[in-house]
Amino acid sequence: MNKQIKIGIVGYGNLGKGTVAAIEQCPDMKLVAIFTRREPESIQVQDSAVKVLHISQAEEYISEIDVMILCGGSATDLPEQTPYFARLFNTVDSYDTHAKIPEYFQVVDNAAKQSGKTSIISVGWDPGLFSINRLMAEAILPNGENYTFWGKGLSQGHSDAVRRVEGVKAGVQYTVPMEEAIKRVRSGENPALATSEKHQRICYVVAEEGYDKEKIKQAIVTMPNYFADYHTEVHFISEEELRANHSKLPHGGFVIRGGKTGEDHSQVIEFSLKLDSNPEFTASVLVAYARAAYRMNQEGQAGAKTVFEVPPVYVSPKSAEELRKELL
Amino acid sequence: MNKQIKIGIVGYGNLGKGTVAAIEQCPDMKLVAIFTRREPESIQVQDSAVKVLHISQAEEYISEIDVMILCGGSATDLPEQTPYFARLFNTVDSYDTHAKIPEYFQVVDNAAKQSGKTSIISVGWDPGLFSINRLMAEAILPNGENYTFWGKGLSQGHSDAVRRVEGVKAGVQYTVPMEEAIKRVRSGENPALATSEKHQRICYVVAEEGYDKEKIKQAIVTMPNYFADYHTEVHFISEEELRANHSKLPHGGFVIRGGKTGEDHSQVIEFSLKLDSNPEFTASVLVAYARAAYRMNQEGQAGAKTVFEVPPVYVSPKSAEELRKELL
């Protein structure tokens, strides 16, 4: 067996925890250390061989870590952390602010090229696996239309928006794709769909005592960008019910392309995910691409990369020969 | 715009015709010539700029064709043609005899390395897109199980087997995945499924006059390898009905992986195709990968490749910058 790939993790929220669990399933990898901005003593991990260290100590581990998996958020953590870590380590991250990806790519690319390291950015399922499927489906069926549906899933951004409404004590928001729309897309019809026809938004809200529920509801359903353009349901529930039924982080979705070939033949390509745990799944994708980052760097492919530049063979622990024999 | 990629086609059956249609949808490509073993005069193509030539003339076109798309069959054509053409051109083919892929790869790799050309073998949907999805899903969810279902679709090999039975004048066979099995797999249950629980086989048969239908039926359903292990239905129909309802070549299928992450969370990845025309879709995949073969060769990546070695970016006509902006 080849030597194990030595992994470091930056950030120990849901995604960091999922990454620890995902590495445990990979015999070709070894988790060396978790780096955190918190007091390292405040974090307990099961495997006593794994060090928990302050993020400022990462530089001391340059020779002991092959790939650093960055588990921070896209809003403020990654734009700052990734360029820094790309100067020291091969990295993988899940940067998901779609609109800012081109500029983020440039900054990380500059850093990684200077250090000769490989940084795979925007890894996960969207951006990530969904992006690959959008690309492949479009390339294969140029005469067609891509559709992406998300959910049923808990949306972090929209849940935050709900919780910022005055009188809301706690709450969550689920994005739910419309069955009728999916059915039409799957038929190969390639319908024109308004935003409101693709997804609905369902909120479960705990109201502060003494607040007018109707007023809270109106504030939510009329909120621009987040809810105004959608069919939005608001359900008021108790704190107990919220804890009991809405503490998991399921998600998923569909990328569907309908296209025409030859004499008007309809062809439909679909990729879908049904996830009990969004952060654990995203972490599993990050870990698989950490393998790719290591290998691409071994071959001298330095700089920023996206999932588009990674050949599938680098993502699997198996050799090209094994893959041709077993999975082709 | 970059220069167009100049394409040649070898073989003008269903797949070759689908390839002509697929190239028409790609502004970055130009079909130069079709090479055939038949009398070239016997073949008519719409676009008068496309030459139809005897296969023996291909060598004269080395400087005029960037990629040769090989549209012959896997049984006898490709094992002979691909090594020959790989000495002259970059090639793409749909070799699909799974068990013999490793040895085929070696022969083509030797030929292509000698010439410095790039040959992408076993391109299409299975092997091809399904293989990529099996690989990715296994790499991301190591603790899980892959399932591949085919159909509903017309199976060429099994239709041929039906037609070889004494007393059968004409016939077709559809492979149909079992709904119940797909449902269980989609639930993340990862069931153990016997061959007979995954697919059923439905035959539409035209009997020769004077033959005993019951005898024909028995000969089909008991045929080893092809039908004996399956639930097989045999329906006798008229020649007119066969022509009217069973002359299309639909196909499709599903690759599903259910896996567990972290604390027993179930995660399900699914890729599926619903194809009105199997050969036209396969041809569309071949054409997209012809683009990849050309680009990989431009970058000096000579030898045999499979879809596993091809980064998605090479398959799309768009630049890496456009892809990051539009599809990531």
C-alpha cells in the first residue's frame, strides 16, 4: 500500500465534524490535526492520535500535512483563510458564493502558484457534483436546457433570514422543489419556469411571547429576495416541536437536462441527491477531492483548480487499472 | 473563435448516423469525411461538403482530420480498427465488452503511444457516464453499495438471441428494471438483490407460420445466460405490430449508490438517463469526448485514455473561465 495521505482540518463546526467522520472511512488517509480559532482545550475528539491546535500553529505543520481541508464559511472565513493556507499547503474548500467564484479563484490561484501548491476550490455538491453534471449534460446535449432544483432541504441562509424577523424566537426554513415542475422537466418538455414555479419555501417558526403571529408571517412572506417571489408557508410551532422535529440537516436536489438529438428524439439526463446530513455529505466530497489535490500536486499541477479540472481517476483511492477492470 | 476541430467518422450504421447529427449541433466542430467498408456511392449524406470515402483511403487524410470517431461494433470491428486508426489519428470509440476492456486498453495504448496520438476508449453511457458515476459515488461514500439498472430499453444482444430461436421470424427484447428493486435501493436500504430481482425481460416475437408458439416460448425462457435467470415474458405479435410499435431504439437506466456517513446518516446518489434514441445519445457522448481527445493531444497527453482520465473541462466547448462563471 502507498503511504497514507496526511490531512489537516481548519474549523470544527458541522462541516469539520463531518470531515473527521469521512476521513475515518478512508484507509488511505490519516487525520493529523484539527486547527481552530477557539481554545483547543474546548474541543474533544475521539481519536486521541489527532491533535487539536490553535489555528496560529498551522505553519509549524508544513512538513507533516499533505492537504488542509478548509471547513470555514464562505461569507468571511474562506476569503481570508484560503489564500493564507494556499501559501503553505495543498487545500480543498467548499466556497459557495457562486457570484464571487471567479474573483476568489484568481486570489487563490495567485497564492497557490507562488507556493507551488494545489488548491481545489468550491468543492461539495453545489457548487461541486451538481456543477459537473450541469457541464457534462450541456456538453453532451447542446440543444437543450439545464434545470437545477434544490431540496427538500434546510437552507441555512433562509433560516437565518427568518430568525432576523422581529418577534421570531427561533425557526427554520425548508426549500422544497415543486413536484409538478420536476415532472414537466423530466418529461423532456423543457418548460419556461418562473422562480416561483420551481421551489416553495416552508418555514417553521417559534414566536416570542406577546408578538402578533400574523404580523410575523407578513414580514416573512413579503421579504424581498428571500421570500417575496415564492409561495411561502409559515407554520408556528412550539420550541419543543422545533427541537424534536427540525434539528437535522437534510438536503438534496436534482440537476436535470432535457435535450433533443437527430430527428427530434428526446433525451433526459438526471442527477439527484437525497441527503440525511448535508454537512456530512459535503465533507465526504471534500475528503475525496483532498485525495485529488494531493495527487495533482504530486504531478506538478500547481495553482487553483475546480472540480471541472479534476479527472475522476484522481478522486478514487483505486488505481487506474483497478478502475478499468471493476467500474468501467 | 478557435479553429474548428476536424472530425472523421468510421462506420455508417445507427451510431455513425447519430454522430453526423451530433456534430451538426457543435459549432466548434466540422465533419470532414465518413469512411465506410461499403461502396461509398451507396451512402447519401445531406451535407454535400462531407466526403464519403472507402475506409482504405483514411490514411490520405492524416493532415485533414483531428479526431476519428470510430462507430463500429465491439465484437469484431473495434478490436481490429482502433489499434489501426490509433496509429494515424486521435480516436474515440464506444468499445463496450466490459470483460475485455483491460486487454483492449493495452493494445490501443501501445498503438497510440507509438504515434503520439490520444485514444479515448469505451465512451458512451455504459461504459461511459455510468462508469464515472459509479466511480464518483464509491469514492465519496466508501461505506455503501453501487447498483446499476438498465432500461427500459431495447437490448441488441438479447434481441439477436431471440431471433436465433427456431421458428422466430422477427423479434425484439426489452430489458426492464424492476420498480420494486429501484424503490428499495433509492430508500438507502442497500438490499442484496439477485439478478432476477433487478430486471425482467420482455420479448415481442413474430413466429414463422406453422411453428408451435409454446415451444418457441419455452426455448426463449430457458435459454442459459440470456433468459433462464430472469422473469421473462414472451408476447407473440404480428409483423405489422412489430414494425409499428417496436422499431425505435429507446434505452436508459440508473446508477444508484446508497451510503452511510457519520452517525448512521443515509445518503443516496442517483444518476439516470431516459433516452428516446440510444445510438443518437451514445453518439452525442462520443462527439463531446472527441473534443477532449483533441485537447488532451494538444497538451501532449498521448496514449489510451478512458472517461476516468478526462477532466470535465475538456468535454465542454466553453473555456475554464466561462465554466467557472456560468456553471460552477
